[in-house]
Amino acid sequence: MKYIFTLITLFTLTFSYSQAYQTYTMHFVQVEGDLNAFEEREKLMQKVAQDAVDRGDISFWAFLKRYTGTGYGTTTENQSNYVWVQSNTDISAVMSDKNSWWGGGNIKRVLSEDEFKRAQELNKKFKRVKTTNIILEDQVSIVLGLGSVIQFNFAQAANPNKFIQDNIEKWKPFFQENMPKMGMLNWGVARMISPQGANWPNVSTWDMFDSIESLMKYRVGYPEMANVNQDGPAYNPTFWASRDIFEPIIFAFKEE
């Protein structure tokens, strides 16, 4: 946790981006075995991801684990327990070979010999049993910093264009004014690019906070939120497919 708050200090911004995360991918994974070994390996891989950011191959990378803190719950069977989030400038960059920054000998080039051997040893202690990859496009976002917990919301909106427009016109001004007192550090709305279909959400939002307490207070709701959008159905999705909480472990980003 101390490392995360150090990152917040490094990355805190005093202004909002309109589409901070551009086109980004989320790679959900269910890992079994020695999870400490898996996390240790990813901390080594962060060095390779940071090299890719520094070279301009990707814009941002984050490694997160599902939040299972006291009083909230546990990971259920067949549920992803980790996710990687990776940002690129556009869909062409996502489809580029450079997007796969862990390939082409980059791991061995960036890591020391001892680190490379350690990564190979750690690989034997866990296995990935299920993965899900999605591509999204940031439609609007506000970045004040990086917090300690984030809620990813996926939904099927009856009118995704109206959903996005309502967020831009009504919810963005509300969050710009109220995020600091809510403990919210990062918020945004995205459109699903891939996959698409009746069984997949078509929009996504995220809410990142300084603490799990701040996030839960947000879930309970603030009185001012009731006045943001009187239209109701135009904003509200048909249903929220999931509203899962993750906690960041490590990031790779370009310092401003």
C-alpha cells in the first residue's frame, strides 16, 4: 500500500483529461497455485512494461487484484482474480506487434540475468486457468491521481450513445466539482469495442478511490447525485452486468 501512495504522489495531476486512457485493453485472468509467486513475477514484469511505456510502445499499464478485504467478500469459483489494464493511443496501436511488449526478447533484454531466472522459477508455481480479453475506447475521463481501490462497472445500455452523452454533459461536471470531497481520484466512461453481441456489455465505467470506505460511501450514494440526471432510463443501463472491485498492485506510466 505504501508503494501505491508513492505512485499517487508521483502521478497526481491538477487538471482533467477528456480521454485519458484512449483505447485500452483489459485482460482478466483466473490464477491458481502460488498467488504470491504470481504477484512477484508481475512486479518483475513491471520493469519490462515500464520500458515499453518509455519507448512509446504503450501509454499505460496496470496490474490489479480482486479486492477481498474484510467485510466485502471473497473470490468465487471460476471468477477472475487479477486483471491487467493497458492503454494505447488508438486501435492501430492495440493491434500492433509492439502492444505485446513482453515478446521479441524484451524480457531478457530488460531484466538482469538473475531477475530473468527468478521469473522463470516463479512461472512454475502457478497456472492461468481462464482468461478474458476485451478492448474499450475511453469516451470521457477525469484523472486526479491513482487510488488504492477501483470499481469496474459493465453494463448493457438500451441507448449507449445517450448513456455516454449523459455522462459527458451531466456527470462529468458533477464529478469535476465533487470528486475531491468524495475521495474519488479517477473516473471515466468507455465504449466496448470487442467483443460485441447480445451477451456482452456495450458500455463500461470506472470509479477509483483513495480507500474502500470512500468507495462504499459512493455506492450508498450522496444526496446531490439524485439531482444530476432526472431522465432516469436514458442514463441508467438495462442492467449492470458486474460491479467488481480491484486493488492496484503496480503501474507503469510516463511521469509528467
